[in-house]
Amino acid sequence: MLGQLKKRIKKYFSWKIGSALALLLILAFFVIKWVSEPTEGDSKDSKKSTEPQIAVVAEAATQGDFPVYLNALGTITALRTVTVKSRVDGELIHVAFKEGSLVTAGDLLAEIDPRAFQVQLMQAEGQLRRDQALLKNAQLDLVRYKTLLEQDSIAAQQTHTQQAVVEQHQGTVEIDRGLVADAKLQLSYAKITAPITGRLGLRLVDQGNMVKASDTNGLAVITQISPIAAIFTLPEDNLPAVMQRFKSGETLSVEAYDRGGNNKIAKGQLLAVDNQIDTTTGTVKLKAQFTNEDNVLFSNQFVNIKIKMDTLNSVTIIPTSAIQRGTIGSFVYVVKDDHTVKLQTVSLGPIEGEKTAVLKGLNANELVVVDGADKLRDKVKVKLITHGSTSSGGTPTLTDKPLNNNSSNKKK
């Protein structure tokens, strides 16, 4: 009996110890698992810390006056273009101009052999002297006839006949004077002068050639370059605003830019507006005039035209590259103090080149992303590329420093 009791006691205690050990093992397993697993907040922080940062370029929005322009494409057109031609036939014996040079009205350009016209002038002058002598003789006879008529020595009919002879010689003398004037005019045409002030083109006829008044090409072409005009077109929707200011007598400033639209070439003013709209294009032609004192504009030159219509005062201005567009409309990414970006919708004003006016939704001095926005989304962490600074490898340098403009605002 005693032996069985000992066996039962031993068996009971061994079962208790085994159960306790199993329970301890289970508890230890759950404790280790609980300690090893991070909390939900720690998980989010860890995820944030491991999330890659996107490198972007940002620029601060500025505030200032923003000019409003109407843009158009135009062609420079000379106010006057003249093809210099000979008015008489003859041999071209002298060319006095240099190709491409500037000439003033009245300058000698070329000379035609004048000898034939000098001979014609001599003949006309000789004929005039002969007829003047005949007229003088007839006038003296008329004086004598009138004296004799008073003395009743001749018939009145003879005196009247002599009066007619005098008038006939007077007509002949007037014709001779016209022939002399014509001969002098033809002789003056032997010297070809510039009819207008402008720039000469290339020479079309060489010295020694025979030229005629009927030649179509002429000797050269003169183009007036100062002042000069530009012909351009605007959509008919812009016509009311332009006409309102044009009719009021206000001077509309017009600026001409090069083909790329980057460099301003000249500044002038609107001169005229066409009287009809082109129905095929829905545009209207306008003409502007430029003084062109520095001779930078050439006839038929292509230019970009800008008409200044208004000026927006004290508006927020950002680079055009910062503007993004989507289903929500126009928006920008604003870089915050903690180097995260915020998607900010904006109301845009006029655009001029690389600058855009913001009417609503953005303040001056806020940093907007101008490069790298294609990979961004709201509240994403970013690294700013410092303008003008590069590492030794030549790659842009990234910075995690606090934003200067926001930090200074906080200190204030």
C-alpha cells in the first residue's frame, strides 16, 4: 500500500511540473512575440523613415507688376519700295552706287551717255533762236504797218494780216521753247538719281550695257528702312479691345522680337487696322511702325509681335514650368517647412514667356516645384536641389536644411 501511494504521489507531482513547464513555455512564447513585434505607430514611423525622398528643384514665387500682351506673328514691310529704272534709252557709262549702301533722295546712282541728248538740245535751241528772229522781224513790220495805217497810206487788211503773222511766229517760238525744255529734261534723265531715302539692293545691270526705259528689271531696288512697318494678324476676338483703345487716340505700344521670341529687336506703335476680317482664318490685319534708326529690321523679315494692352499691379508671379494640370484644374506643388510638398490649386492669369501671373491660391515667397514634379504627390518628402552648387562628381547637391524663407518668417 505504501509503495502504491508513493507511486501515485510521484506521478501527480511529475504531471504538475510538466503542466507548469508547458504553461511557462507558452507564456514565454507569447511574451517574446509581443516584444519582437513593433507597435502600429512604430510601424508607420519606420515606413516613413524608409520611404525614399524625391529630389526636386524649387523657386520662390515673387510679387510685382505683370504686363499683359497680345502675341502675334508678323512680317516686316517697307513703307516704300522703288525699282530704279532709266527714263531714256542709252549706254550705261557710269555706276555711282555701292550695293547694299544707304542712299539719300537725290544722290547720283548711275549715268547714261548724254551726248545724244546734248545734240538734241543744241538743235532745239538753234531752232528757237531762228524763230525768235522771225518773230522780231514780224513785230517790226507790224509797227510800221500800224503807222502807215494811221496815215491812211495802206489798207487795213494788210495790217491785220501782219498781226496774224506775228501771232503765228509767237506760237512757233512757244513750241520751240517746249522742245528746248524737253531736250533739257531728256538730258537730265541721263543722270539717274535716288527717288527716296533707303537701302540699295544688289546691282541688276552692269556698266557698258544698253538700257531702255521699257526694261522691267531696272538698275537696282531701293527699300525705305527708316521708318519701317510690320504687318501682323490678330484673332477677331481680340479686335474689340484693340479698337476701343485705338479709337480713343491712345498710343498702343508694339514690340518686335526675333524668330525665337527671346530678344527684343525694336519698339514702335500701332499705325493702322485693316477694314475687314479674313473669313478663312478669322483674323484681322494690323500695321505697326518702327523708327528703325539702328537699321536692325529688314524688309520681309519674320518677327514676333507683342502689343502691350494692360499691366497687372502687385500680383504673384511664378515660373511657367511650375504649373501642373489635371482633373482638378491648374495646381502647383508647394514645398513646406518639413520638406514635404502640398498640392495647391491656383487660379492663373496671363502667361508671358517663362513667367505666369497667379491671381488666386498662392502667396509671394512660397517655394514651388519647377522640376521633378512628375513623380510627386501630396505630402511626399522631397529633397531640394541647391541652385548653382554641385558636388565633385558634377551631380546636383541635395540639402535637408530648413527653408530659409520660412525659418526667417518664424523668427519674426
